[in-house]
Amino acid sequence: MSATTPDVPKTGGMSDAKKLIWGVGGVWLAGIIFFVAIVGFGSDKSPSVASGAYSPTDEFKLNTWFSVGPIDFNKGVLYLILATVITIGLLVYMARRLKERPGRLQVAVEVFYDLTSNLADGSMDKSMSRKYFPLIATIFVFILVSNLIGYIPLPIDTGQKFLLFGIHWPSFQIYAADTNVAFPLMLALLVFFLFTYEGVRKHGPFGYVKSLMPDVSGGISFLVFPIEILSYFLRLISLTVRLWANLLAGHLLIAFMGGELGVLTGNTVVSWALLPLGIAIFLFEAILIAGLQAFIFSILTAIYLGSAVAESH
């Protein structure tokens, strides 16, 4: 009888991930060759770009769709309504679906609870933490939801329409409410008012102003005092600008690298060549920046509230 030789697994084969990368890279390179062969490197700007009618900032213009009394409805208002409805629905759903037996949802909720409660407990005493934990958690979820839906293409570009079934539909576009400075400014004003209120309630008006001063004496206090007062009001600006500028810059980069630069130059090769970079920036913004900015705004809210009732700064 002849002994059978057991099958030996072959080694050195290419993994599925490498096959995917090489496949995508091959398609990208083939696309560049194709567009170079067909259209060349020449510039062929569209009439709207050549005439200056088109601008990259058109994405952030808030064209009024309709008005109800003093309220103008536009895509910015739409995104705020969507973020509000999703935030409320998500929090209510999580609260109602919690079970004694841990499941995936409960594990995710507990992780979120631990994260936000640590933000509050790490910056405030227990009484203030219990008082403001719901606010900090809601702000975190609201900003996160608002940021994430800002990366979902929706038919909101009323300036550019396409014909489908005999109807002119608004073009698809990504937009974030945070890219309008009024949105982060209102959130920052809420936080600014709350920590100012808590500071005045704890120390009194003059005592709170005095508490803003570091432990210095002598002539240097006359120099430090205006700096501390200025830095106090700069908190409002920093909260606003940090959220607004990061989301605005991210969306501009996605637009430019995702094809807008090619439109402006009138070169299809540029659009195709930069497309992988646009996708990479999109993923980076959606996966990291959306959550990071929500976390930063929430932790700064907790820090400012906690520092307002501290004895000295």
C-alpha cells in the first residue's frame, strides 16, 4: 500500500487585501491613461467656470427654499432639524431598549455613558456632574450626529438640478450645519452663558471676576488682569471657531480633492488623479474628525463649567 501524502497549504499567495489594493490601483492608473489618451492635459473649462458664475463657496451658500413667518428654510435649517430629530430619537431608543441582560446595544450605551460621565466627573464635583451630565452627553451626541450626516450626500443643491422622470431634482451634495458659523456660535453662547451663570452664582459678580485672577500680587497683577479677562471671552471664540473651522476645512478639502479642482482647471485628468486622495480625506473626516470635534466641545464644556465654581484659577 502506498502512503498518501497530506496536502500542504501553499504559501506565498497574495492576500485578499493586497488583491483589492492592486486592483483599485490598477483601475486608477488605467483611468489616468484613458483620460490622458482621450482628453489630454489641456484645459477645457465649462462656461460657468470660465465666466466666474461658479465658485467653490457655492456649496456653503444658504439659498432660501421657503419662509414661514420670520424663519427662512434652507439646507442649513434642514440639517439642524435632521440632527435634532435623530439625536432625540437615538437617545429615546437607547433608553427604551436597555435590558438587564447585556446585548450589543447596551454595551455600546455603557461605553458611551462611561465616556461622557468621565468627562463630567473629571472636571466637576459630584453635584455639578449630576446636574450637567445630561447636557454634556446631549451636546456630544448632537454634534456627532450633525457631523456624521454632513458626510451623507443628499439632494439639497438647488442651484444645480438634474432631470429625472420629467422632473428637475436638486443635485446631491454633502453639507454640514457646522460649516455655518451661526451653528457653533449658538452652542458656544449656551455654554458661555451657563459657566458664567454658575461662576456668578458661586462667587457673586465681583468674586467671580476676582476668581479669574491667578495667584499673583504686586504690579504684575495689573498686566495679568486684562489678559485673564480677554482669555475669558476668548473661550467663546475658541469654542466657536474650533468646531466651525475644522468642519469647514474638511468639507473644502473633500470638495477640492474629490473633483472640484479638476472642474476649476477644466482638466478631467486632475479630477481622476486626485480622487483617491479625496476619498482618503473623506474617510479621515467621517471616521476621526466628526467624533473628535464632538469630544473636544464636550470636554471643554465640562472644563469651563468646573473651573467657573473653582476657588481660584
